Amino acid sequence: MAAYRNPRRPEVRFAVLGPLEVRHGDREVAVPGDRARALLAALLLRADQPVPVEDLVARLWNGDAPAPRRAKATLQMVVTRLRQALGEANVVRTTANGYAADVPPGALDLHVFRELAAGGEYAAALRLWRGTPVADVASPVLRREDVPPLLEEHLVVLERRIEADLEAGDGGGLEEELRGLVARHPLRERFWALLMTALAQSGRRTEALAAYAALRARLADQLGVDPGPNLQRLHRELPAPRPVAPRRLPPRTGFFVGRRAELAALDGLLDVDAGTVVVAAIGGTAGVGKTALAVHWAHEVADRFPDGRLYADLRGYDPTADPVRPDEAIRHFLDALGVDRDRVPVGPDARAALYRTVLADRRVLVLLDNARDSEQVRPLLPGGTAPLVLITSRNDLSGLVVREGAVPLSLDLLDEPEARALLERRIGSVGRAAEPAALDSLVAHCAGLPLALAIVAARAAADPDLPLGALAAELADERTRLAALDAGDPATAVRAVFSWSCRRLSEPTARVFRLLGLHPGPHVTPAATASLAGVGTPAAKEALRELVRSRLMSQPAPGRYAFHDLTRLYAADEAREHHDEAERHAAVRGLLDHLLHSADRADRLLHPQRDPVALVPAGPGAVPVEPVDHRAALAWFATEHPVLVGAVELAHEEGFDAHAWQLAWTVATYFQRQGHWRDQLATQQVALAAGLRLGDLDAQVRAHRTIGLTGIKTGDLHSAARHYGLALELSSRLGDDFGRARAHRGLAAVHEQRGRYEDSLRECASALELFRGSGRRAAVAGALNAVGWFHSLLGDHDVALAHCREALSAFRELGDLFGQAGALDSLGHALHHSGRHDEAVARFHEAVELWRDTGAKDEEARTSRRLGHAERDRGDVPAALAALERAAELFDGLDPAEAASVREEASRLSPARHGG
């Protein structure tokens, strides 16, 4: 019950706004048994009031209760067991004709929710919700009769919270949330009204009108009605668009000092009547403080620009990203200025013309930071004479000076008093006043460069016990680095400052730092560090701690360490300078051994029946991780996901082709179950290239099959058929019947996507015959299930049920949860289409739970959708809607188009959700 925080914190706490939970003090109280849980849920949902025996019987037996006398006696037994399970947390009381739950004040999250909502604390009330109320309680009657009113209550409070936000003027920040709400509740008029209000409040009247038109068309098409009178009145009274005054400046630093002459020069531009837009171009070396000056001055004169302040980082010299295109920056500016998106032209010239027109007579300050050159900036200059443009760049922007009359302002290094003031302000004077000579030395050796001063100050401030004299001695001994700091080369300047920190490292840590530059990023673990550097895990941990203390690395999460991008580049350069090719090669091999053998162990937990690979043996220094179970394996893959993608590419680039394809193979199960198809394709393409370079047909076959599966999942059926065909051909050349069978299974899936079920069945029959010869029971079971599935799709449900039951039995004997889920899903499909809806729903529920346990999001989404269809056909609309909503939520992160399709189904299923 982490989401439920009651300030009164009673001894006993109950939660129904999500899965049913009971706590006594800090201890969770288990409530075993479906009927006991249903009983407690029914009482808590009507807490502090008697619940008749008839109502409780209906919820415990779901409309199929025994004879009244027997039902009452059995209910008494359930009450007794519930009281025993609750122990000191018991709140169940016998009443004249039933039972009641007497809940202490503040002990039930539903009560707290209602109290907070009644007091206008809507956001706090909504935070108590952890999901669908009592979602884990097995009572269809409860879900059908008691949960829907609570869901409606939740929506009403959500509406009130949004209304309050709109009254506070936060229309622009609500658009994304409201668009999501109208997508999920397309017939609920109140959400549409709030969306229209938010858009109008942001000056986007045209989009508000378009929203009204969309709802009117939907209501007419689905219900044959017009919008209600409240919405019609809002439509008539939409305010005309008013100019938006954006305030987009970044926050200013609290460490700005000096620059009086430059500030005065900028002040002199405020009242210039040049007959055109005033442009000031601040130039200077990297790290000299151009952005700090521009942002500080912009905040100082903000009141002189009542029509708004715009800001864009143009990333002209960003080492990790491409420069921003002018038309892209203009699009963001127009959005900030409240221009309707449907008015923004696609062509860059037309877009720039609209931008100039909008700003022509408006008193707006435009700050263009980190520009690459004049050509990048020129389209961003507004028209008219009212705006003022402030530009920062390492380039002198002479083209703007010549053609547009820009006023150049060259920013120099800080003078000695300013540098001292900046350093003292950043470090703090307490405890440092006794070291004036060291402070003088630091100021002198930083040569007035604010970036250098900032880095030195950060080290000193982070370690108050570090004498300034020690820092000053490091800088004074760096003969070449002082020249680099003063030379104007930003990359060299940064390298110099990093080197100061590295000189303080112990030699073992300095070696680890350099070798970590070979890691693909974005983060590293102690085990990976130990494997890469060839040291023990304790030594690796100590080195990482020292690097964090020295501010050369950060620790964004426990056990995870990260470089700044420039620090990583510096470390890689140092590795190339200090370590020969053989040592670098050994370090990369150690890292790849660690990742490969860790991934293999995690993969075998996710997919125990997967056909094995003879891995490249790990070297003696590798430290593989050992996930304890499949949940730990999923968590490890989720955390290491970006590292593994980079490592596959690194392995191929460095000539470790066997590692490359095997690493791609070991991550494939995880990528498949989580729906990471882009990364699956990228890594498998590398694996295929590695297999070709090695001449390893088995590696090629596996890569072709996985690329084929990716093609099916991403809709590229031509690619899928081609790669499965190549896999079949190569497996035949190898004499690998098992590989041939896998390829036949893949081709069956391709035919399925094309609606050619008979062809699919033929391919699966071929696969089944080949698998039977292999002696691999899991593969045989999978093929049996596939044969059953296609029989079901072809309408032969009795044959389908026989095959799928045989497959399920085999998977259960093998302990294969993933296989069991697939067989249960197929059984559910065959039962549903045989008209046996109750049995189908039961099988689908079992499949969904197993998919969830194995982390198979795509499969869970598809089975949840089929569950919704089965619930619909047996008449349980609330349960159908809940299943479809779960499917849509899963598809949101996998296939947005599929998510929209599911929500459209739900909207057709529930016209009762229409509200005003």
C-alpha cells in the first residue's frame, strides 16, 4: 500500500482503490481464499453500513449460490475464516440481517479519497488510486455492480481537479492529459469540454473548435445525438484568441559576477532606433560564460519585453547531437506564441515568413543560444522593429554583422577580481580564508576561464577537507595545461581540467578510469568494471567510489555509475594514449565476456527450453552476474538494455564477431517479450553480419529467424518471408532438422498475417513432424499448440482443442510457463469460438497471468484483447471493458495504432460511457 499515505496512520489500514490490501502496523495481513477476499472487499466497499446476507452470497458465489439455508451456513464459515485471517485487524461485525465492516477513521483509502475530494484536495485524492478497485478479487458480480460506480466517482474527481487547474490558468499544461482522456473516454462530453477550454485558454481557438467538431461527428455516428446543451453553449462562447506572451528563458545562475561593461553595452541596445530588428551577437571561446551573460541580462530586462521571451539552444557545438534546424526552432517558437498548429506551414520558407509576421509588431526578446553560424541564425531573425534578438556563438557571426547589422559583443576572460569573486562565491569563504595564497594561485592558473573556475570550485566545495593548496599545487604543476586553457580550444580546455582530477587519482583507479572509456555506456556496474579492468569486484567498487568522489563519474542509481559524455571521450583518448592495442583488446574482451555470460544466464531463466548455444568461453577475469529467478532476469535485462545494444555493436567493431552474434542471440528473448523491435532488428542485423564474416551458418540461421520474427511484428512481411526462407535454406544445407522446423514455424506466422491459414497449418504440420524427430519435447509441444491454433482459425475447434490440450499438458510437465501461456491462449480462442464463453474466459485469465509473470507484454496485450471479446460475448460488459483497457495500456508502449484500435472497440462496446 505504498500509494496510500494517511497522516493519521491508524494501526489497521485497508486499501480497495487497486488490489485489495490489509496492513496491521507495518505488517501486511494475508487474506487467503477467493471467497474470504470477496467477502472482505464487499464489506469494505460499503464500510460502516450493514450488508445483507443475500448481497454477500451473490458476490461470493457469483449468482450460482447453493440453497439459502446452506448458503447462509457456508457464509458464516467464510466469515469465521476471514476473522481468523485478519486477527487483530478484524473489523467484521455481525448485524441483524448480515455483516458490516466497522472501519476506524482514516483507515480505509476509499474514505480518505472521499474526504480529500470533498475538501477540494483533488490531486491528493487521486494519488490514492493504484488501479481498478479490488482488481484482484475473483467476483464478477462485485466487479459488475460495485466497481463501476467507483470508477465513475474517480472520473468525476479527475474532472474537478482539471477544472481547478484550468481556473489557475494552466490550460497549456493540461492538453496532453486531456487528449489522452478523450481518447480513452471518447463519448464523455465533460472531458471534451475541458479540452476545448484548455485549448482556448492557450490561445488555440481553432483547435478547440476542431475538437468540438470531432466530438459532434462521433456522437452523431455512434449515438445519433448532438452534443449536450452545456457543450453547445461552450462552443458558442469560445473566446477569440488572444496573444500569448511566452516566458521561455532558462533560470539564471546564482553565481554570475562582473561583466559590467558588457551589461552596459547590452543596456545601450534597448532604446536603439535602427529602423530594423536589433541583433546583438555575443561571441567568445567555449566556457567563457556567453550563455550565463545572455541569460542574466535577459532576466534583468524581462519587463521591457511584455509580449514574451523566447529561448532556443541551437546546439551549434554540441558533441552529442546535430545542430537544430532553423525550421524546427521556428515551429517551437510558433507553438510557444500560441499559433494554431494547423496554421503552421510545412515549407521552411513559408514557416519563417509566418514567424516574422507574428513577431513584426510585438515587443519580444529572442535568445538564440549556442549558434553554429550565420546561416543557422538568419531564418530565426524576426521582422519589424519591436523585437530584440540576442545570439551567443563561438563563431564570430561576421555574416550577420555585415548583412543584418548585428552588433558584435566579444566576451573576454574574467579579470582577476571577477575571477576571484566567482571562485569565492562558488566555494564559500568559510574555512578557506586562511589560504589566500592558494586562492590566488587557483585564480591565476584558471586564467579567467569561468568553466575552469567552476570545475575547480565544484571539487573544492564537494570536499571541504581538501586543502586549496593541494588543488593549487596540481594546477601549478601542469605545464602544458595552462597554455591549453588560455589557447581558446574548448576540447583541450576541458581535457586539461579533467586531467587535474585524474592526477589526484590513485594509479589503480586512474587505470580503471582510462579503460572505462572503452565501455559503450551509458552506465557501468562494478561487475562490468571488474571484468573490463581485470581486477576483483572489491577493487572495482573502490575505484568507482573514488571516481565519484573526484566528480569524474556520477552514481545515478545504486550500483550504477555514469560518465558525462565529454568525460567518456576524454577517458577513451587517455586509454588510447596509455594502453597499447593488446591491453585495450583484452579489456574489451573481458567486458564482452561479462555481458555475454550474464545475458545467457538471464536468458535461460526467461526461456529455459530455448535451444542452447555453445558460448565463447569466458576469460578468467570475467565476473558474470547470476540472477536468482526470472523476475530478477527481467530486471537485469531492463537495466542493462542500452548497454547490451551498444555492446553488440562494439563487439562487431572490435572484431569479436562470435561475441557479437551470441550476445544478440541472448538478448533476443527479452527484446521479443518486451516488444523492443527496433533494438531487436539492429542487434540481429549486426549478428547476421558477424555470422557472415565468420562463415558461421548456424549464427546466420539464428539471425535470419529472429529478423523474420521482427518483420512479422513490425508489419514487414516481405522481409519476414525472405529471412525465414533463407533460414530454411541454410538449415537444409546444415542438415539441421530442428532449424528447418523453426523456419517452417516462422513461415506459418507469415502466412497467418496474410490470412492464409491453410498454408500456415501445412507449415506447422511440417514443423511438428521434424520436431518429433528431434526428441525436444518443448519444441514438439509448441508445434502442437500452433497446429491447434490454426485449426481453430480455420473453424475446426474440436481438433484444435485436442492439440492444444496435449501441448498444455507437455508444457506443464516441463515447467515451461511461457509455453503454458501460449497453449492456454489457444485453448481460450477455440473455446470462445465454440460458444463455451465461461471456459474461454477462465483459460484467458490463466494465460494473462502467465504472460505477466514471464514479462511477455505483447502476448499479454493480445490475450487481454481476446479476453475482452470473450467477456463481451458472455454479457459481462464491465469485465470486457477492463480487459480491453488493460490491452490498450499495454499496446500504448508497443503499438500505438493497435492501442487506438482497442480503445475504439471499447467505445463501441460501451455507449453508456457517454456523459455530460
